[in-house]
Amino acid sequence: SKGCLCYEQEAVQKRTFTKWINSHLAKHKPPLEVNDLFEDIKDGVKLLALLEVLSGQRLPCEQGRQIKRIHWVSNIGTALKFLEGRKSVYRGSPIKLVNIHATDIADGRPSIVLGLIWTIILYFQIEELTSNLPALQALSNSNSSVESLPSSEAGSPPMKRKVVNKFQGNAKKALLKWVQCTAAKHHGIQVKDFGPSWRDGVAFQSVVHAIRPDLVDMEVVRRRSNRENLEEAFALAENELGIPRLLDAEDVDVDKPDEKSIMTYVAQFLKHYPNPHQSETDGQQDEVPLFKPREERKMLRELKVFLDQLERDVLRAQGADGNLTDKYHAFKSFRVQYEMKKKQTEPLLQPVNRDCKLSVDQALVKQAWERVSARLLDWHIHLDKSLPGPLGVIGAWLHRAEMALREDISIQHAHDETANILHRKLEQHRVTVEDFKVHRAAEKTHSENMTLCNIYYPYYNHSGQQQR
């Protein structure tokens, strides 16, 4: 019956999600473990610990033997607020938690608890991992219909649910596309969904084979039973690839396997999948491209539209009123958007022609990147120079030092010319360092000497730039 099916799927999700949570809580200090998900999540302590491990951030938590329900609700509220403050990689807008309230989690309501954990898995694992796959970014760009929703409509629960499902669909499509292009295609396997397509275990075996071909003989796989294939695939993944065993064979070998549980498990393989732009064999580029040229052109043009809009938004924000702290926060927000998008789309800007020249679309996108980068750099320099007292002088110095460190040194045909260039660079660097000592002494006497440390350095650490 339908009710029985829902109960069975709920039980499978509970087991799978618990194992997924424990694989992450094992990294917590001290390590933690969830035994009964619906009970152990009620006080919010392990929920906050999970989010700390996944995000690398510290979150305030009420804990101890004496904490009461009011503290439970407070902890869960902290977790929900943290989640709603995160931005979806696909949509670029904050995550929406639909019909999930702190009191429901404190009551241990199964459907609500599972809904919350699924949202966390979707954002912190499936979305994060699929968005970093080369050539799969077209799916992350299809956000126009979400962005264009009127605010009044977007506020109503039915519309919220529609938006969440659209976002989920993008991550789901990306994961399915990865399976189809990297594993199933090579073996003529039809993987149309995250349900019945996985029942016989052949799809799981093909994913393991895509990562480590030496582990799986696909001819043998085709002759075996469902249970044998499932059991062996899960064992190989755990013992040879270090992928936690989240599923049981009997959970998958059913008429309607649970989609969310299979997606959670399959997404873990992405961490181990080699870069498809690198050959696994003798240097031959035998990988099949994930998208055709027409699709790639579409992706590049959508990216160009995104960058042009970002440039306009940066200029508008730079000219807006507000105090220095607000402007720094606005700048950091734009810079993070820029860095995330750049990391996702760099593979699209690799030359495809034999003469190593970029296509027209690639060149236009590259120019757009450079314009946005220059706008952000100008804004950053202006903000640092605007800092009060000696801090503004030090801000300007830091940028001069940064530019000096980034400059390329051209190698000349005559070695003595190269040596002279190096000597001049070293002399400039020595003068710059001496200059800094003077400014540093002035900064120590200034009452606001922490402003620059708190605002300037974390940004550079975050974006991966060289720290001064």
C-alpha cells in the first residue's frame, strides 16, 4: 500500500541519512555519533556540530546535562538561521527552508527531520560537488525564472516549494548527467533516474569502474544477481575508495528504491572521480566531452550575461551611500560571488583549437572577467585608502606590494639583462619593506589598528590569494 511504501522509504532515509551524518561527525572534536536520528537531533547539539564540520565555522551552542526544551529550540533556531543565511551555488540566492520549524525538530517529527537533513545533504554535498564538475555549469546558469519571480509571489508557501524543487532539479540533473556521461555511456547502460535504474547494481558497478577500472569486470557484473552486484559494489567502494557504506543491498533491490538515499550515496563518488580533462592512460585525450559545441556556446553566452550584470551591480554598490564597514561587507559579498563563479567556469575558457586560440565567445567572456576583476580591484584599493589615519596609508602600501609580487619577470636572451631586472626588482622590494616598517610603527600607535587585520586579511585568505 502507499502508506506502507512511505513508511519503508522513511526507514531507508533514516538509516542512510544517519550513516551520512556519522561519517561527518566522526571528524568533529570530540567525535560524536547519532544512534536514533529523530531523538538525537532534538536538542540541536549534534545538528550544530554537523554544520560546524561541513562549513568549517564555529556556531554558538547551548549544551550540558541541564539544558531544557527552550535551549533545544534555541540551538535548532541557530542552525536554521545559519542555513537560511547560506547561498545556493546554483541559484545564487539564499536557501529556503519550507515548512521546517524549530519546534517540529525539537518534537522529533520524522518527516520534518528528514526534510531538514535532506536540505543539508543537497546543499553541502550534492550541490557543492556537482557545481565543481567541469562542463556541467550550464545547469547552474538556468536561474532566470527564479530570479524574475515577483517578491510578493515568492513569499507564498506554494511558490517557495516550486522554487526549491527547481533548484533541487538542477543539482539532480547535474548528478544524473555525470553518471550518464562518465559511467553508463561507456557500458551501454541506461540510467534514467535515481530509482529503478540502480536496482540491479550494474550502475553502481559502472561508477566504481569509472574511478578504478581495475576493480570491476563489467562482463562478470552483467551475469550476476542484483544482490551480488549491490553487495560487491558497496564493499569495493568502502574498502578500495574509502566511501562510507550508506546503503544496504536489500534497500535498493526493491520496486521503488528511495531516490534521495541513492542520490546521497552516489554524490560521494564525485570526490574520487578524476578530472575528465586528464587522461587516465598513456596521455591520449580519449575522454568524451560532456557537452556539444552548441551547448558550450550557450553556456559561454549565459556566463557573459552574468558577468555584465555583475559589473553593473558592482558599480551601483560602489557608488551607494553607507559607512565604510557596510561597504567592505558589500565588496566581500561581490568578491565571493566572483571567485565561486570563476572556479566553476575556468574549464570553459581552455583553448579548444589546435592553435591554442580562444573562440570568439571565450575571448568575450575572458574580457568580461578581466573587466569585473579590474572593477573589484579598484573598489578594494579605494576602500583601503579610505581607512582612517595610518591604516589608509598601510592599505595603499599593501596594494603596491601585492602588485609588485604579481608582476612577471621576463627572461631576456642575454643573461646579464635578466640579472639586472631581478636586481631592480629586489631593490624595489627592499625599499617597499623599509617603507612598510615606518608605516607599521605608526599603525601600532593607532587605536583602530585591528580594523585592517579583521577586514583585509580574511578576504585574501578566503579567496586563496598570497598572504602578505
